[in-house]
Amino acid sequence: MGGWFPRTSSPECNIFFYPAAAVTVAHEWPGSILWQGFEIGAMLYTGQELQKVEHDNPVRRAFKLRSFIGGFAIDKGKPSHDQTAVLLSVRGSQKEYWNLSHEGVAIICSNGQTEWKPQKNGKQKYVILKVHPDVLEDLI
């Protein structure tokens, strides 16, 4: 999970703090890379359903303690960047939920911005949400 595709409007956090490492991964990783950009997690809000689980649930507790927009994440949920990345990692790019970009490479700028460069026989792709965000929110 990192970047913002097909092109960032501002630096993305996971790239911004150490762009040199992101450049190394993007250009030297020996296998294929499936990117999930900021835009995916930003569309999905999860956590509010945790109000219904037992109070000693550790995930519920984490959302109850995490401040977010003048309240806490458990109140209205929060963007689900990490949760979506885990879902994608565990289940793969299931065709009912995701479209995949054309092959290419993520171009990492020194300021933390990213841009997608299509490249024939490239070993990288990024995911594009195929369904309404509510579908994945419910799944997560």
C-alpha cells in the first residue's frame, strides 16, 4: 500500500517519509508488484460496526482510542488504507471487487508523489475499485 494512482495530487504518506526506499522497491523488486494507492483506502470507512462487539475486543478498543475528525474512529469509522491492503493481500485481486491497471511502473518522485507509467511487459499493476465502496466496507 503506497502511492496514489494514476497520479498523486499531493505526496502520499507511505512514500513521503522515505522516498528513496520506495524508489528502490519500485525499481529493484525481483517479482511483480500490485500497488494499492491512497485513493482506495480513502474511499472506504470502517470501524463504526465495532460499536456492536464486546467492549474488551482489542480491535474495538483501538478504534475507540483513535481520535479522528473531532471524535473517535469508532464513532463514524475512519479511512481503511491498512484494512483494505490486508484484504487484498489475503484474498488477492478478486475480479468481483477489483479491476487491474495495465502493466507499468510506479514513478516515485523525491517529494513523495507518484505517477503511473504504462510499460509493455511491466511487472507492476495497481488496483482500481470495481464496486461501490460500501461493498468492501461490509466485507471488511
